[in-house]
Amino acid sequence: MSFKVAFIGAGSIEFTRRLLRDLLSVPEFRSIQVAFTDINPDNLDMVTKLCQRDIDANGLDIAIQATLDRREALKDARYVFVTVRVGGLEAFRTDIEIPLKYGIDQCVGDTICAGGIMYGQRGIPQILEFCKDIREVAEPGCIMFNYANPMAMLTWAANAYGGVRTIGLCHGVQHGHRQIADVLGLPQEEVDIVCAGINHQTWFIQVKHKGEDLTGKLLEAFERHPVYSKTEKVRIDMLRRFGYYSTESNGHLSEYVPWYRKRPEEIRDWIDLSYWVHGETGGYLRFCTENRNWFETEFDRWMNEPPLRYRPEERSEEHGSYIIEALETGRIYRGHFNVVNHGTITNLPPDAVVEVPGYVDRNGIHIPRIGDLPLGCAAVCNASISVQRLAVEAAVRGDDMLLRQAMMMDPLVGAVCNPPEIWQMVDELLVAQEQWLPQYGPAIAAAKERLAKGPLLPTRDYKGAARLEVRSVEEMKESLG
């Protein structure tokens, strides 16, 4: 069995190496073609060397096609994985630090809120370029699997404007599933779940064990858990008030709603600093910065570590390889995927991208009808969907008025800032990210003029309620003992 799989943004070591191991752990896939492409030649070279060493150590006769020419990598591909971060850490830093001047304290900033909206403005034009190349040079019917954030916005744009079938994939459901099994004291494989909502705001609307519905027992179970009761305070509070557990981490969820990060003096009441994902200010930016520095300085050591083993029992829970396995071999796979709604969740808009259960076999990817979400859960999702729709249309059209409206409608931005502050913040963000926002040329020129002319609203030299310093490589080594 031979077909081609291409990775765009292959320099992302976390996903590329893991997804490749997952794919090549399928016995039938031992002779597939693999192509890597990235805009960073150094990262591409390092990741290719690591992955090729893994392939060789597992006795496979596969030579990775590594190229800076994206179209060459995509030529004749049947499946494409996207793991890009447009603008890299340089742009990401402005997503976090400029909103902080206006009091917007984000943990992650990659889904909605100020950072996620701007991330989408950078990513959507690139996703549409990927789609153009796929339409022109990939195998007809090529499927794109998007792992890049903001997941819903990029997947929405690709399906609505890119002309390429795109499935968004995330691991939030799997992580939440493990937590639920843990608090209930049950083996994960015995806990049957159904999740529905939108990416990073998907709700466990059914939790069963041997036919018994345990949804109503989750709150008490989480409240008494010795770890999660401290690290998942926002998720537990949302469970308390909406009746259903959310898939996404404490830090992620806290910035999608207006209640937990709007008052600096209260933020620490809802977060935990034992790990960045629990709510640290700019936590993901710090984590990514440390990992980049670690990777660049420790590459030789990584090359001397044992290679990854390509065995079925070593596969991760990432959906991508299982979907391809099901499509190619007919083995049935069940997961949760991000797809265009089309009435799957009946009280969310049909054009939105929703995260719902799906079944895959040789006949394709099948999405069952969910019906209505619980009203409160739907209300939370609909608030975010309005932001996503405005942000997608803004990015596609280069319309800064829609961009500003997306910021105004964002739950946390709107809870913290007034309209004049939002207008000035958007001006600053547009100017700071000019090199990644070609669609906003006239708007950026006007923003520069306004910022130069003044008068400007006062901002703060605010580092956030819970900001930790980036550790050096030496400090990271010491922490590992």
C-alpha cells in the first residue's frame, strides 16, 4: 500500500515526529511516501534528520522528501497535515504583550480572545494558499488535516473559501476523557463518552459506564479529587454552573469566557502555577520559548538518544493516523473531529465548525446528528462562534472594521476594555504584525498615522497577574536533575 502524506510546518517537532511514528506504526503503511516542508531550513533539517534516523532504525525503506518548496512537497499527496504557527514566536509575543497593556491577561492566546483573533488573521491567508496549492498539485480529493490553531477559524476558512476538504484535529477530548475516568476511579476504556461543541469548548454531554449515566456525579468527583480540585478550578466552576465538563484545560477555558480573568486581583483565585496550562499569564508563550531554545541547543543530545519505535502500542491518541488507517484499510475508527456543522448540532449555526463524534471506514468520514446542545452550553459556544465568524471574514476580506468588531464581541476583551481602548489596541496589533498581514495594507497605513498623530489613550506597563520568567537552558537542565 503506497500513497503520499505531506507535512506543512514540519519543523514543529512535537507534532511531526509523533504523527509520523503513528502513521508508520500501521503495518500496511511501511512503504508510503513522506514529504516535509517548512519555511525554516534549519528546523526542517533538524526534524528531518531525527525522523529519518527513526525510520532507518525501524528498518523501513522510506526516504523523507524534505523541501522548502511547498508545491513540490504537496505534489500527488493524498493527505496533508498542517502544523504551522504563522509568525512564529515573534508574532506570538505581540499577541500576548500588547493586550496586556490594556489589561487583557491571557494564558494561551491561540483560540479566541485578542491573541487568538490575531493568530487567525495571520494564519487564514496562509491556509488559503495551502488550499490553492493542494487543488492544483495534490492528488484529487486530497484531505487536509489541520492541527494548527486557531483550529475552528482555520478549518472554517479552508472549508468555506479554500475548496479543500479539511478536518480539524485536537486532543482535548482525549485528555478530558482521561481526567473523567480518573476522578470516577474507572478504567478509561470502560467510560463511554460523547462530546459536542466547538474546539476548546466541547462539552462531555454523555458519560456512561456499563450503561449507567454518570454525568451527574462528575461535579462531586472533581471537587474531591486531590489534584484537579486545585488545578481545574475554572473547569469545575463551569461544570457547577452549566452542568457539563468542558474538554479544554483550565488556562485555555479561563480566557474564552468573561468571568475569570477580567479582574487582576481575582485571577490567582482561579488558576494554579504548578504547570503553565493551568492558567499562568502568557504560559504557553513561555513554554514554547523554552522548548525552542531547548531544541536548538540540545539537538545533538536528542540525536544520541534511542530512536522512536514504530509499534502499534507506541501510537499516540492523535486522531490523524487512525483516520487514514480507517480510510485506507476499512478498519473502523471512532473519534471526535472538527467539521462544518451542517445541522449536526441543531442549535449552533450551520456554517460554524463544530467538534463532534465521527466514525471512519473505507467509505469515508461519517458524522452522526447530535441534536441540540444543552441551552447553557450552546450559549457559551454561540458567543465564541460570533467572534470566529467575524474574525474569519475579516481575515479573508482584509476588513479591519470586522476585525475590530470581533475584538469587541470577544467575551474577555469586552469584559476588560471599552471601545476606544479596543480600537487603539487593534491599531497597535496591526502595526506590530504588519509583515504577516498583507491583506491589511491600507488599514495598517491608517493605523500608523493615528498612532503617530495621537493623542493616545493611556496604557499600562502590566506584566500580568501570574507571569513567570522564561527559564534558561541551564535552569531547565537543573530542574531535570
